[in-house]
Amino acid sequence: MIDSLRELGYLISAFLFILGIKYMGNPVTSIRGNIISAAGMFIAIISTFLQGKANFNNLWFIILAILSGSFVGTYLARVVKFTEMPQMVSFFNGMGGLTIVLISIIEFLHRKTVDKIFTISAGFSGIIGAISFVGSMLAMAKLWGILEKSYRSNFIRVFNSILLILIVLFFGILIFEGSYGWLILVIILGGILGFSGVFPIGGADMPVIIALLNAFTGLAASIAGFAINNNAMIVSGTLVGASGTILTILMAKAMNRSVLGVILGGFGGVDTTSQTQKGNIQEITVQDAAILLSYSRKVIIVPGYGMAVSGAQNEVHELEELLEKKGVEVKYAIHPVAGRMPGHMNVLLAEAKVDYSKLYEMEYINPEFKNTDVVLVVGANDIVNPAAKNNPNSPLYGMPILEVDQAQNIIFMKRSLRPGFAGVENELFFNPKTRMLFGDAKETLKKLINEIKNI
């Protein structure tokens, strides 16, 4: 009876996971989807305690761990800024990978009999979990600016190839020997591969890497579920692995890159061949920008990481509403890899209560730029850089961009002329139609709003 209740609980939780993902596919219903998924996880945790043959000698320790994790998670949800959300995604994903590693080690250690199927499951999930844990922690460090540079070299590629061969070799020995020592060795090598694999990858490729590591964690959880015969882990891990894989492919496609190309090379290093200026920089005052925007028929706003850093999403929304009261048509252009993770700009604008119907994806908004009076770029950089179309020597070349250079006028809000996350100078700065409006996005927008109110 208890076992049947447990399996029913797992079935319900799996259904809620799938339903939650469906709802999270639309920003309008995403909050509901998050709550449904959380309810599914709660049911899965409760069902795990319905182990008819289990002996919970350390029940107090398990409850303490659950309460501690809940406290930390609640605290982080309240204090972490939206600009730090990509780092948190990497951190939580890494913790998932570490959990899978610990499950593999502990289950292997306490099993009285270790068969081949269990050894394969535990070993493989341990390796993938270690790659995900170390890789996610390193990705978090890069996103936080602790380690900003990328280090591409043939030596690292050769090292990774040799390391991968050793992992496969030792994993084969583990299967036949069934030794705890071999398990620890392949897990350690997996962790090293996670570090050396992410280490050479530049910051501009981080959205793809985060999605890929997320898929790795899901795969590891699913395989670990087979090892310990837990259906909830199998289903949830498969969902995470599948969705992470799809997201990785979509992100790579949005950057016109192959997933293998990101892993082997990764762009993000400084393009020294394109660092010479190609024209003059033209500035615009807040007063002139206010006049230009106020008397436009159509304005497209392009949000980027600079908006996120300054927390200017509310000011952007206020500007949008103010312009619409003056009869200006306002839309938002959203690039799939704007910011530091997929959907970063969508989350920020949703927080500011921006109507989702005004947000347009790249393929739908690009044809409209040529009929747009003014494009207001708020802290974006690489995603609007014409070098992706015009400069075959640029590491951005081939990456689909928002074609803002086709607009009649461009107002580029930025703190300075520093290159974007890819380390590439933006050719749009020197476009004759571009006017630079320097300063912090939040403070500059406040001044811009005040000027427009007086027109």
C-alpha cells in the first residue's frame, strides 16, 4: 500500500513538472508554471519518505538539511538582484551536479552487491555530475567577473581530448572491476574536464554553456534515478536534460554557431584586428534626444545588459508610456542572447510591468527597423554590432543581430566606448546615424523623461 502511494505521488509530481514547463513557456503564465512545478517537487519529496523498507536512522539530519536548504533558497530569492540571476542559475545548476556526484558515491559505498547496470549508472552520472558542478562554478565566476578572460589554445584542446580518452578508459575498467577507487578517479577526472572545458570559453558564449551544463545536470539526475530506482528523478532529470538540450541548440542557432564550436573554441577574446576606429563619434545631449524621441512616429527600444546593471527597466517602461501619450508607437526588440542568459531581458521587463505584446523577437522586429524613426539602444552591444555582418575577421561574424543600423536615427545609451562581453569594438558607434548618449542608463533615462515631460 505504501509503495503504491509513493509511486502515485511520483506520477503526480511528474505530471505537475510537465504541466509547469508548459506554463513556463509563456511569460503570461510563467509564474503559475513555477508554482505548479514547485508543488510537483514538494509532492516528490514527501513521496520519497514513503519508503516501506527504508530505515531513516538519520531522519533528523534529513529534515535539518531540507529546512536549511529552504532557508538559503528563500534568502537568495529575496536578496539576489536580477542582474545576478545568471550567476544564480549557474550556482543552482552546479549544486544539482554536486548532489548527483554525492548520490553516486554514497550509493556505491553502501551497496552490499554492485552489479554492472548499477556501476554503469553510478559511474556515468557521477562523471557528468562532476563536469556540471565544476563547469557551472567556473561559469558563475566568469559571469561575476572573477575570471573574465578566455584562453584559447591548441594545448587545452589536446589536453581535453587526452582527458576524455582517459575517462572513457578508466570508466571501462570501473565497469569490469566495480571498485570504489576507480569510481572516485573517474569523478575527479570529470571535474577536471569540467574546468578545462569551460576555462577557454569566452563570456559571450556563456548563455550556450549555461544551457548545456543544465542539460548535463538533468542527464546525470536521470541516470542516477536508474541507479537508485527513483522514478521521480528519472522523469524530472529527463525533462531537464531534454529542455536544456533544446535550449542549447536554440541559443547556438541564435548566435549562428554550432554547439561543438562553442565547446572547442568559444569566442569572447579581444579582436585585436578590429580595434581601430572607423569614423568619428557623435554625441547627443539629453535635451536633443528628448526632442528627437518626442516628435517621432515610431520608436524601437533595444534593451541590453547595461539596462540590467543599472536597474533601469522601470525607467524604460515609464519612457515608453510617456512617448505613447504623445502618440508615438513604441516597441521592444529582444535578441535571444541579450544579457547573460536566455530570457534575461524578458524577465527584467516583466518585472517593470511592460506589456508582453510589445516585446518582439529578432526575426519579427528586424524587418521593421528600416521604417523606424528612432532606435533607442539601452546598454546593448554585441547584439547590435554590424561587424557580425560586415567583418569576416570578427569573432562575431555570422551571428544574427538586431539590424538597428537600418533605422533613420540611432540613440546609443552607454557608459563608455568599452567593447561588449565578446571584447569586440562596436562598429555601430561610428555610424553617421548614431548619436551616443553617455552615462548611467537609469540616471540618464530619468533626465530624459523629465525633458520629454516639458516638451
